[in-house]
Amino acid sequence: MSDPNFFYPGEALSPDTMRITALGTGMPFCRRAQKSPGWLVELGNGDVFVFDLGTGSSANLNAFGVPHSKLDKVFLTHLHVDHWGDLTSLYALGMVRGRFEPLHVWGPSAKEERLGTAAFGEAFQKMMAWDIESRMGVVNTGEGHRIIFHEFDYATPKKVVYEENGVLITAFPALHCLDGPNSYRLDWNDLSFVFLGDGKPSQFIVENGQNADVLIHEAFVPAAAYAQKTHLPLQIASNIANGVHCPPRSAGKIFDLTKPRLAVLYHLMLSEDLMMPIMDDLRITYDGPVVIAEDLLVIDVTKNDIRQRQAVLPDLAWPVPSHRDDSRPRPPMDPDMIAHLSPFLQEAEIKVEGVDTDIRT
Ligand SMILES: [Zn+2]
Ligand SMILES: [Zn+2]
């Protein structure tokens, strides 16, 4: 029998439950035990959403055993690489692993067109051209080789960016380094998930985060400790920790003003000796229920209960089967796309007896 204190991949989700999983809770300085930010939200109706997918976080996503055929919706809070770095992997791997539909990515505009999600998306597709085209010549992808970016206006205080199958996702501005970043609220089945990727406390998160079931807010280790740990001058540490992010007490202020059933702090570089200073700083402004998220935290939310567990995952995970009927014929490969090399490269191949190197549809 499995230990109820831990989550093991493959556990069924009951129809009335929202499951929120930390794929990455760290910083751009990616650590073995703390990947860059990413959150997975699975709903009892079968829907799956990814909110940010920073560098390294896809290793945790893969280990959770969610079929790639379901991973076709990503919501980016902003375009810092620690929040999108593994979009590359999800895009390329997903189409090989049975996401035969386009990958959809939502994100905000910016003050200038060149800094918005649409411009990012165009550049992203150009950057990925060789990778995607090379794979299309070897495997069936259906429409999986397509990626569609949905840019929304960053400045609108509250806007619906997704509404389908009983799921409503709204976005609202966040106060970070430049204009553009947004936060999200997902409502489904009378349950809500609110996620502030990066930023300072603001009226936007207070207005849109009221009575959330789970409110995830970034926080930094206090500036003095951050300076000491990272060898940065104190003023630079303060610029980062307080000027464009927020210390625990600032996140606590938001929790106090919104009263979530469970408050979640994340984006802290964790260290055993900082846990008490972080909590002491938080408790200056907030005395409600809170958890400091580590990677692989799993939160199951129902109307009556919020259950927190740590996931036990395989280090050497394999892909899981598609959630679709695997007996269905795979979409056809485009014969014009079949990979072929220039004659001078073909002529240089060393044929090995017993190895068929022809690529066929
Ligand atoms: Zn950021
Ligand atoms: Zn960040």
C-alpha cells in the first residue's frame, strides 16, 4: 500500500478535484532540486493547463506522467527565460509524443510591439525551425508541429483569456521589471487557482485574488540574506528582491488582503538556514495558512479539503501513452517532408549490415 503522505504518479483525479503541482519553484539560477518556475493544473473534468514552464521544469513535468497529448495549453506570465525556457522542449517533444494538435500559448502584449508575446512567438518559431522541420521528416505529427500564440492586452485590468468546458481563465497586470507581465486566475467547479508569476504587491492581485482557494505569490528571500548568499552588493540585491520582486512580508500583505484558503509562497531560493527568516518576515503581515513551495509539491483542492503532498517520482521517467485511443491510426506523414540529406552526405554514409536506415512514412 502506498504511503498517504506522498503522491505517486498515475493517481486518478476525482471529478470534483483541482490538482495543482509545482514543476519548478526556483529562479533563473536553475538548481538540481529547484527548477525554474512552472505550475501544472489538472482538473477533474480531464483538462490540463500549464502556467509558465521555466528552465528544467519539463523534467519534473515528464516525470509526473501526464500524457503529452493533453499538454497543449500554456499560459505565460511574462517573457523572462526562467518562466518559458522549457517551452522549447514541450513544443518539440510534445509533437513527437502524440500531441497531434497545435500547442497553444497565451501571453501578454507589452508597451512596444517588439516586446510582446506575439513578437516573441514569431521569433520563437524562427528559432525552432530546424528542430521542428527535422522531426517532421521522421515522425507523424498531425498538426502538432504548429504553435499558436495568443497575445492579450497587458494593460487591461481584468480580461477573460480562456473560456471553455466550464473553465474560466482571467488575466490582470503584474508590476515587474517592465510593462507587460500579467497574472492569472483559473475558476472551475467553484474552485479557484490564482498565480502571480513575478512582481511586487499590487491592487490588481488584491482585486482579482479575492477568496481564492489557492493563491500562489512569488517572494524573494529578504535582501540582506539574498546579498549574502549570492555575493551581490546589498543595493543590487535590494533592487532585485524589493524593486522588482517582493520580500515575504509583501507577499504576506497580499495574502492578508485576499484571504485565500491556502497561501503559497514560491520563487524563493531555498536553504535550510533561511526557512525561519522567511517565515518570520512573512508573519509580520500574515497569520493565515501558508506553505513555502518546493518542487514536486502536489496540492489537491476540493470544496471541503486542501491536501498537500510531496510527489515521489522516477528519476529515469519514460513517456506515458496518449490519453487518446492508441489504436487509432496516426496522422499521415507528409511525403514531401521526409528527411533526406544532400547527395554528398548520402554518399558518405557507411552502411552496416542488418541496419535499415531508410526513412518511410
Ligand atoms: Zn521575471
Ligand atoms: Zn521569475
